[in-house]
Amino acid sequence: MFTNRKKQRTVESVPVSAVLPNPFQPRRDFDEEELFSLSKSIKENGLIQPIAVRRAGKGFELIAGERRLRAMKMLGEERIDAVVYDLSNEDSAVWALIENLERAQLSPFDEAEAIAKLIAVWNLPREEAAKRLGFSPSGLSNKLRLLKLEEEVRKVITENALSERHARELLRLSSGEERKAAAEHFAAKGLSVASAEKYVSAILEKKPERKAPKYLIKDVRIFLNTFEHAVAVMNSAGLCAVSTVTEDDERITYSVSVPKNMAFRTAGKTAETCTAPKMPKGASSVI
């Protein structure tokens, strides 16, 4: 079970080299220019806000503050101020994700992958995950649906800073090629979400309706031969079935008749001998 209590200790100065990355860090890309600017700010003003860690073996595991930790490494600093928390593995994973959701500009896909990993590793029900992360169940499901998009489509969205709602519109299209082309169009034209929705709707309206397959005459012959085999079996059982086939400009009609006295004869009564009648002339054109 997850706990909401923050068991906090005092701020400590810990070795930078002793702080291990959080395996549940959702952010995968860190802008080098932003890190350089942050390192300059820290050099001039000091580290205003300490990072958050928890004890892990002989060292520490980062909970929040990876950008600050990286900036300190860029400066060559050997120690960093950190607030040390007593947290379980589960709580540490949740905190890392929440901290990034609140502070960092995560891509929609980094966020979705982090949520999916959190659910999978800790076998967490979606309702519980939604509650812990502050999402509605439907909102969390919408985020996870983004993982259905192909990698090349994700790349277009991420590189052009398209929104999560832009990405969700692409899920309405059926193929990766369509989704990629639409994403590139969104980016090239700078489409708003509303315009993107209209664009996708226009694509879907242009798609031709799938027509029902048209069976060829040779396929019908196969079906009629199957009927004839069934009639032959009925006659071999003494039912004296009669089949007829008629044909006009619109349809082919196949009918089978069995005498009532044969269909409902008393069990055990000796069947009458009958000969299957020949097919009428109208059948020769289709069988």
C-alpha cells in the first residue's frame, strides 16, 4: 500500500557521486542549454532548493531534482544539499512521477510511459494510480492510449511541441502513415487543436465505404453442389427429397421438398425405396 506520510529528515550535505538516479525518472531528455543556464544561476546564487533523496544501501536514490543534480555535476561540485526521506520503493516511484508532473515540462509520451511503468511494476489498479496521480480514470486512460502511436509519429509530435490533445486526434486515424502525415501537417500549418480535429474529420469523411464482396458464379456453383450433396444424403436415407433450381435476372432460387409421410415416418419402419429425381433444365446453367 502507498502511504501519504512524508517522513522527512533535516537537510544534509551528501556526496554528489553517492546519489543514484531514480529508475522511475519519467523525463528522458534534458536540454543542455537549460542545464547550462541553471548551472550558471547556481554558481552565482547558490543552490536555493535542495534535492530530495532517500537512502539506498550505502548511498542515496534521487527522488526529485535531477536537473539541479546534473547542474551541480556540470559545475564540478562534490557535495549537494539534500532532504533525506524515509520512503518505500513504491512511494519513491510515485513521488518521482508527481514531482515531474508538477515541475517539469514532460512530453506526453514520457508521462504516459512513466504511468504505464508505475502500473506494471507495482501491479497497481488504474483507479488507484489515477487517484494517486490526481487524474480522473478516463483522463489516465487517455494518456495511456498515446502509447499506441508509432515511434516516428511520437517524434514528430515531440520535436514540434504538439500537445497531448493533438496526439489524441491522431489516434482516430487507422494507419501509421496517415498519422505521421497528419502530424507533419499539424506542425507545418501550426494548427490549433480545433483545426486539427477538423482536419482529421475531413480525412475520415473522404474514405470510401467498404463494399460488400461480390461472389462470382463459380462460387455459387460450390454452394449449390453442397446443397446437392445434402439432398443425395437425404435420398440415401430414404427421404425421397426433391430439389429444384430456378434462375431469373435477379436471383437463383434453390428449393428442397420432402414428403411428409417420409419426413415423419414412424421410427423403425422400413423406408420406401425412392429414386432421386433429375434436376430440372434450369439448373444446368448454374451447377
